[in-house]
Amino acid sequence: MYVDLEDVAFWMDAVRNSENPYGVLESFWKGQLKSKVWLIENLKQCVNFDHPNHIVIHGGWNGVLASLLFNTKINIKHITNIDIDSETQDPASDICKRQEIEHRFLQVIQDMEHYIYSNTPDIVINTSTEHITQDKYDRWFKNIPKDSLIVLQSNNYYDLPEHVRCFNTVEDFAASSGLGYILVQDTLELPMYNRFLLIGRK
């Protein structure tokens, strides 16, 4: 996957400028990057490349997925990157600095459950569904406009205490997703765990 060198320089700025550089570097672990590129390659099969897409990412952390999406041929008008952790504000702004300057990127510090959509985004992404309970997930999912394309990831990595909603299989994940129509249902085998991906609509 090609990434603009100017964006790579901004990634390095995010690490250098952070009070917690190791925390930012975690966003670039091999498994993290592989999972995000895999998501993007599947998403590319489901979008209209002629349409300027508004994208909302929940649990978007330090903005690496947003930056990678901006480096694809997907037509992106704007990405809103939402995370509950206030420490992600500056790293995400640095990582997506070029797009932030162009008014195409916004980092929002908020609990995903309470996010209010001002319009209907073309694509809603949540790669952190393992970090919230099923009840909280259901409330978050209910808020998504019905016409948005929905992209979800989870895993079977039960060993982390913060992983409160893992699944044994992608089929189990799909059964708890609330999606009424599934376009993509896939599993990525990583050394320590399996990553699950669903793309579909309500």
C-alpha cells in the first residue's frame, strides 16, 4: 500500500511530539497495520469510487486508520475520528495533519455511545467493538443512521482485561452485530489471535 511521504513525516511528528511516544508507536504495531490494511482492501470492494464519502470512525485511537484511508483511491470528503481517550487528540491531529489543514479531518474526544450524527455518513467504522459491552454496543449501533455502510471489527483475543466483547468465530460476531445485510464476513489469522471483519447494513 502506497503512503504519501508527507504523511509519513507527520506520523513521525506525532511520535516525537507526544508525551507518551510508546503509546503512539503502539498504533503502528504490525498486527495493527495489517488489520487496518485488510479492512481497507475489503472496504474498497463495497464503495462507489466516484462518490465523495463522509466517514465516521469510532474508537479511531490515534488516527492511523484515517490516515491510511486518505492514502487510498477511495474518494473521501471528510473523516471524523472519535475516541474516548483525550490523549489521542494531539497524536491524531499530527498523524492526519495534512488533511486537518485541508478541513477534511476532525478528531473528536467523546464516548462513542453518546455521539450524535449531524447528518448521515456514507460509512461508519468501528474497529474497537471488543472494548465495549454488548449493551453499550447495542446502544451505539442503534444511533447509526440506517442508510450508512457499517464496518465492524472484533477478535478472539480474550487475554486482555479491556477486551470485554470477544468472539470465538466470525459467525458468532455476525450473530451479535445487529447487521441485517452482510456484504463481507472474513477472518484474518494473526500470530496471537484472529481478527474478524464484517461489512454490511442494518
